[in-house]
Amino acid sequence: MNSLQQWYNYTNPKQRILMYTVSGFLVLAWGIGLVPLVFLLYFHFGSEKEAVVHYDDNNPPPKGSPEYYDWANREGRWADRK
């Protein structure tokens, strides 16, 4: 007779039901806690991040792009108006 059978013989049904209920809730809580952790870790490390490009006088955006007009008018003038 192994130890699990001995334990089963020496415990009453109420003890076993309580133990299975408590351990079931612990497993459920652990699983529910793991889901957001995996979700957060994926979006922190796994998702691609968009590159942020900083334009200045030496690095203008391409002409004709929407960023170009914002960059050209940064001092209140249009760079392509001559």
C-alpha cells in the first residue's frame, strides 16, 4: 500500500473535499495570475516598437511627406516657397 492510499484511508471525505477545493482554487488563482503576466511580458518584449525619428536642420524629412511641412514651418515659414 503506497502513501497516497494510506492518506486516503486515514482521511474522511470532508477533509478530502476541503483539500481538493482549496488546492483547486490555488491552481485557478495561479493560472489567472499567469495570464496577465504572459500578456504583459509579450507586449513588453515581443511587440515591435515604432522607430522615433528626430528631424533637425541637418536631417530633414523627405520632401512632400506630411512631416516635411511641419518641419519646414517650424519657425513660421515654408522652406519650399522661394
